[in-house]
Amino acid sequence: MTPFFFSRSIVNSATGWGDTVSFGLSGYLRKKLGIGGINTESRAYTNGGYAGFVTGFGGALKSGLMYLGTRAMRSRVFWSGGAGIRAAAQAHATRQGALTLEMTLTGKAITWSAPFIGEKATRALWIRSSQSFAKGAKGSVDVIHSRQGIALTSVWRTEYEILKQNGVGLNFIVK
């Protein structure tokens, strides 16, 4: 018996959608956690999968267009410091029509996944993504940091080397 107030068809349909948009991750987790009761052979599950494909494709198309727009047209804002500096950098980027890495789809995905993958894996993802973000910068960029300076372990150091090597101008803003 389904432990929800929804019909079995609604549960199967929603699960089919979720399994599709998560590329099977939710099904894998259900299996590992021993959660059953889903009829993956039902018409509702299949239809939910079709709906997941449509919404996933639409989201991928939108993300792809946003990615192209980010790479080709938008300025980038870099930052180093705590949450307050991050917020200031994002506000500055919004005012300038620019982006910080955290405002991109990649940054949002890393932020979302951080609690699940741990600090070491999260840092590795930020470093790799920061390298790519810096490589795509052209012209000049704004760099926002605190009055205390930049930590020796900051990801900014990786970005700085790439920006410097590619001849990108740096406009430092101290907050």
C-alpha cells in the first residue's frame, strides 16, 4: 500500500518523471535504500518518464542557450572572501549584467550537491569550474575581495593565474 494520500498512478507517474530527469539517480537511491512500491512497468511510470524527457530536454535547451550566452556575451565577476563578499559580488554582477561562477548552471549545481559529496570533492569541483570560468573571460573583469586580502588557499589564486596568462584586465574592488 502506498504510504501517501496520492493514488498509486500519481506516485508512479511522479517517480517516472523523477527517474528520468535525475538520469536514473533517484531509482538507484531507492534501490540502495530499499524503498519499493513503485511499478516501473506501469503506464503511469512510462508517461511520467515521457514528461521527464520533455521537461529535461526543455531545461537542457534553456541551459545550453544560457551557457552559450554566458560564454559569448556576458562579463564575469570574480570574488574572494566569505558569504558577504560573495553576496556583494553577485549583486555587483547583476547590476553590471555579468555573472559570477555561482550564478551559472555549473555553480548552482555545485552549490546544490555540496552537502552530499563532501568538502574535498566540492573544492575540487570549484577549482575545475573556476579554471573553465576564468579561461572564458575576455577583455577585463571585476574582482571583489575583502579588506583583509585574499587567503593563500583561495580558489581565486587559480583563476588569477589563468586571467593573467590570457591578458585579461583586472579591476579590483575592495569591500
